[in-house]
Amino acid sequence: MEPGGGHGRALPSVSHVRVDGGGRAHESGRETEAWEHAYPADELMPLTCRGRVRGQEPSRGDVDDALGKFSLTLIDSLDTLVVLNKTKEFEDAVRKVLRDVNLDNDVVVSVFETNIRVLGGLLGGHSLAIMLKEKGEYMQWYNDELLQMAKQLGYKLLPAFNTTSGLPYPRINLKFGIRKPEARTGTETDTCTACAGTLILEFAALSRFTGATIFEEYARKALDFLWEKRQRSSNLVGVTINIHTGDWVRKDSGVGAGIDSYYEYLLKAYVLLGDDSFLERFNTHYDAIMRYISQPPLLLDVHIHKPMLNARTWMDALLAFFPGLQVLKGDIRPAIETHEMLYQVIKKHNFLPEAFTTDFRVHWAQHPLRPEFAESTYFLYKATGDPYYLEVGKTLIENLNKYARVPCGFAAMKDVRTGSHEDRMDSFFLAEMFKYLYLLFADKEDIIFDIEDYIFTTEAHLLPLWLSTTNQSISKKNTTTEYIELDDSNFDWTCPNTQILFPNDPLYAQSIREPLKNVVDKSCPRGIIRVREESFRSGAKPPLRARDFMATNPEHLEILKKMGVSLIHLKDGRVQLVQHAIQAASSIDAEDGLRFMQEMIELSSQQQKEQQLPPRAVQIVSHPFFGRVVLTAGPAQFGLDLSKHKETRGFVASSKPYNGCSELTNPEAVMGKIALIQRGQCMFAEKARNIQNAGAIGGIVIDDNEGSSSDTAPLFQMAGDGKDTDDIKIPMLFLFSKEGSIILDAIREYEEVEVLLSDKAKDRDPEMENEEQPSSETDSQDQSTEQITSNSQEVDLVDQESSEESSLHSHPESLSPTDTDNAASVSPSKQNSDPLENYETLSLDGECTDLDNQLQEQSETEEDSNPNVSWGKKVQPIDSILADWNEDIEAFEMMDKDEL
């Protein structure tokens, strides 16, 4: 489901995979001992070369719920070692787990993450440990110790299921359980569908291995409840559900974040356990997915009760697993189409952004080294035997080595457009990404066991298929009700198929891919919305789109009236849009009106974002970094614009005085160099003028707030001093304390440090790197990403240093960014040139709300962003159509609270 960290044995470079001309996988032998930096912490922080220990680093919110002080990465990557034929290292790692790992910690953890990563990791390790023991060379001392740890952990998770529905609480305290005062959890009411529906493989395996049936019974009960709560007319499930009442909290549905692995586990539970009811449920859901969500090559979220209505105009990266699941099902054509579309996005941005729009613009720019696309690539190659997918895998490996590899491991991308890094390497990177990429290139003789005898969990842990005939004492209480046999010839293809599916037509996959080769460059129309079949049949025109609307067009105004949208001209020249669903001519027109308003809000928000300055990059290019470390930097509203001019490269030097607020006393030290200055005590522009007068070619302002980091705080956009700043000719960038300390530490260790100031990461210096490491040709970098302002940024004019500073907010962990809109008053004569310039207000159901206030600033202390729209009071339903309409509004209201 995700990718991962680096703390146990030296995994970040144990498997530095390279590919020879024949397509075979090899290990390069570049072995860095990451455990020296991180063990026994849960994860490796690859930029600062230390372990991430919960409570010792600034909180990242829900992301930290995966950390339980149980050496997460070590456990999560146990079976990866065996796949890589590192059996001696595996044996050592198992001894470390048994010796050092404690599961009785006073820590609140995610039930979902702990299940798939830790319980799954222990079971996967146990599965391969007994396999090696049977072979007779390794693990002869092993006596089910990992299984006993897994059982202990399973019992610690069971109190989470103490709900009337059988759905588990989302979090649990490993030491104190649920709802005790010292547990600090147990008050939650909602959980995601995937969180409750991704338990059956691990829990059933634990029951089958140990004979303790309680685990499988609890997981089955949770799946039974989700199935019963599906929307009966569409056969879809929502994203989040109330664990006590069973009411859907989020009524949008897709195959990405929040739902993804629920579908995956239905099909895999049938494969592992042989229970036909799981297959029947999966087939029912799959039919609905292909009927409503699949819009080839796209997969777009819809509303469960109105599945012909799209819930959003963007897709998240987690849906990249779905082509692999389609391969397991045997539905190859749509798998090839969606995979190819995703690959074209990757070729444009080097990595798959956390979210991207239907016309393939970056929506959320982060990339935490997720493995889902590599997973689907592996399964498509297994199904087709097409060497094209080896080339895809080669591209993934080259991009990882070129853009993500840093001295202590692999760093997540903070922004795929600038190439800046985040001090993060999740455990799933080693558990999944390394495993799938190695298996993609490995020949059968490269693997010491038969991989076909196992099934992959969502975290790529390996469970043996022989569990289906072991300890079958579970009574099948989950008989699928109201199951209707579906007319789908693909339903026969429901088991893993190890044969080439197209032996007589090797060009089959290519023929499907070819029409999609330029899909990203040509781009799909914005906001793809399905037009009703009856509209096409009647010859009716498609609904009015927000991007086409002109307030001076009488026909457009008539369409708005039909959709229940009123247009009000304000005295200052701005225009106000208000929607009353009850005033629409019909329920279909009301849907069109809701869609029009949502599009108008998104386009207005996007226009405002395009006026912001994007983040910049500070890249350390000198020995021993050679461009591997890229720091996210805040831009300045004055000085040299790095997006329009060539980057600035030079050695760094600290200014004296360090705050740069007066004439420098060491001009000879900063002459021709990039000056380091501390934030505070004067305006940014004044600092810039002082270092420029001393001969500096650029400046880096380092935050004086010790411990501040772009990982947890919004980036600053440095403003001028209210005067003319045209005299400032040098580039100026801002670094938080943590990023700045990386440069300062490098100066202390290596004395001379050279950096590159740019709008995005540039090529690494191959000549300098080759002098040190002549074999590392793949570490040269050529990145050509778009210069688009991140949708996870907002401008905030709140003064944090002086009245002249503004801040560029970036929320790296919240995958539901809030937007601001600084709507300007313009003349109505401009309406024809831009449909958005003149609009101040968009509102639904009769309550007018200024756009400036609709798209609210997100407080750093809030876990969820505010909704993008104040929808006002709901209209009281006059019939069943209007009752459904209110559910539409609720769904859209919750839409921007989605966190991946």
C-alpha cells in the first residue's frame, strides 16, 4: 500500500539494483550500513542520517501513527531480505527482532498500519523462516518465535474491535488498549473503509498458523458489516464510515485513498482462503467500479448514491495499485490502459505526484516513494511477458537513483516539480518498492523459493497459499446476500495466472498502449464529466462548463437560471454567484448546477495559485553530496527571479554580522560567494542589500527559530520592505532551521561547500562524482519538471517577522491542502477574456459566501482542513430527489477533508 524506510540491517543499499543489457537484475554491491544511523528507530531520516523516534521529532500528525517504537522498518523488510537472497542477513535481522523489539509500548498507533506493516511483517518473516528451515541450511534454530510475537500483537489489536458494528477503532494504545484514561484514544467515531476492510489476510493467516480462530472471526465480521452497508443501488462503498452507527460519513467512492485495499483484500481473501463469498462480493463491486468509476484511462471518484456524478476532478497516487489487481482478476485491457496513463504522468514529472488532475496537472506535488505503480508494473509483466514493462521498471530505478538517492538512503520528494527532498523514508519503500523492482528483473533461478506458492499482502508480505487447507474451523457466517450473477466473461479469471496470457499475439499490449502514448502531452479536457446517455440520444447540448461561461452571454445566463444559479452584479463591479438547488428546473439541472459551481471554485482557486511564487531549491553540489541533497527553499518577491534566469552556483560563507542587518565586516569572505544570513532584527530587503554591497552573488536566509522545518511548518515567501527593490539584483532564498543546519553542518565538516540556487533541482555534477565514484553513472541528473505552483500551498499575509513578510504555506503531510483566493475587483469589461476575474462570491443553497472566506487558511494545530465551500443551511427536502440532493452537498462538503 505504501513504500518504506531504512533502519534495520543495511537495506537502503543492500539492493542497489542495476539492470544489464539482457534485462536481468543484479546487486551493485554498494552497501551502506544504514542501521548505524537509525537502528533501532522505526524509520530512517535520510537527509539528517538519523533515526526517526516518535516524540523526539516534530509531530507529522496522522503519518506518525505508523510509528510504535517497535523497529518498524526492520520488521517490515524481513521478507524482502529473503527475496533478495540475503539469507544470512535475514537470519541476523530475525535475531535482532527477537532480542530488541518490544510490543508493549505506551504509544497510540494506527490499527491499519500496524496490521499491514508489523503483523504482516512478522507473519511474512515467519513464513519464509519456516521455508528456510525446511531447506536445511539456515534458521535451524528457529522455533516459531516470530509467530509468537505476531500472536502477541494480534491480541493487542483485538480490543479495537469492541464496537457494536464490529468495525475496529482506527487507533489503539499498544500498552493500555482502548478507552482507558491512560490509553489516550477510543473516542473516535469514524474510520476509513480500507482501514476496516484490510485485515482479513493477516488475521486469517494468524488464525490458520496458530489455530486461534478469534482473529479470523473478527476480521470477517468487519468485512461482513462493510458489505451489508454498501449502497445497494450502485454497489459502491464510501470512503469513511461511522464505526458505531454504520452511517457513511464520506459518500464519495473510488479505488484510491481510503478504499483501495478493501477491494484488494476481497479478491485475495478468496485466493488465500478459498471462500466463494469473497469472490462474489469482489465481482459485484468490480462490476460497479467498471460501470461508474472507470472512465478509461482514468479512474474518477463518484458519489455512491449518484454514481453518474463525479465527485472530483483529480486522482490520487494510491490508485496506481489497481492495474495490478485487475491483472490478478484477469481483466488485462483496462489494466494496460490505466498503467500507461500513469506511466506518461511519471515520464512528465519523474515520479507520480500524490494527486494530479484529469488534464494531468500536479494537484499535490509530494511523492513519498510509493510502490503501487511498481507493483502494477510487475504484475503486468508477469501477465503479458512484454519487455516494455522491463523498460518501465528501468525508468523507475534510474529515477530513484538519479533524483531520490541521498548519502544515507533514499529521500521522499517534497515537490516533484522542483526535485526538493523531504527527510523521510517510509518503511514501505524497502518492504514493497525494492521487492517488486527486484522481482520484475529477477529470473526464476535468482529467487531461492517459488514465489508462486505465496500471495502478496497489500504491504507485499508473503503468505503461503497452503494456509487455505490449514485449520479450517471458521464457520462461514459471511454468506453473501442478494448476490446476482453478473454477465462478465472475465469472472473466470480469478486466480493468479502464471502463464503468458497472449502467447499468440505478443503485440496485444502494445496495441492497447499506443493510443495513450501522448495522452499527457495532448491532455484530456479539464473536468471530464460523463454526459448522460439520454442527453446524447435526445441530441441535447452538454451542460455549461465553468471555463466557457461569460456573464455577458444571454444564453449562458438562461442556462444558469435553469440550473438554479443566480448572478448578482455588485456595486464595485464584481459578480456574485449563488445557487438554490430547489430553484433548478429539474434534478438533472440541479446536478449540473452543483457541478458548475464546483468547477468555478476550482478554476478560481487555480487562477489565484498561478499568481503565487512556487518553492525554490537549494542543491548541495560539492563533495561528497554531488547534488544528491536538495533542500526546499522559500522564494523572495524581490531580487533575481530564478524561474526566468539561469541558476546561481557558488560556495557559501557566513556573513558578519550573522543577521546581515548592517554593513558586513567580512566582505572579503563573502565576495563572489553565496552569503548565509540569519533571520531577524531587520527587513529581508535590507539584508539583501548589505550582502550585495559586500560582493555576494546570492543569499540564503536561515530561520532563527531553532528546530523549525519545512516538514512541519509553512515555507516563507520573503517580501520587500515597502520601498522600491529594483536595486536588489541577486537571488535570495529562505531555509528553515533544520534545512539550514544541513548546510552549516556540512561547512563544519568539509569547510568548502558549494550550492546551487535554482527554481528546481538541476543535473548533478558527473565529473566531480566520477572522481569519487567512477561507476555511479546513473547518479547524473536531468530533471525537466513543470514550474507550477503547488496546490498544497497558500499565501498568508500574516506578519511573522515584520509587517513586510508574507509566508508561502506548504503542508507536506496533509494531503488535503486548503486554498485561498484573493479575488480582485475588476471591470466588467474584462469578463469575456477571463470568466473568473470578476467573481467574488460562489454559494450554494441560498447562503452567499465570499471566496476570500470560502477557501480558509488551515491552522497548524488543526488535523483537518476546512471545507472549500460554506454550503449554508440545507434546503428541507420536498421529495426524494431533494433528499438525495442534500446528500450531494454533504459529499462535496467532506470532499476536501480527504487525507491519504
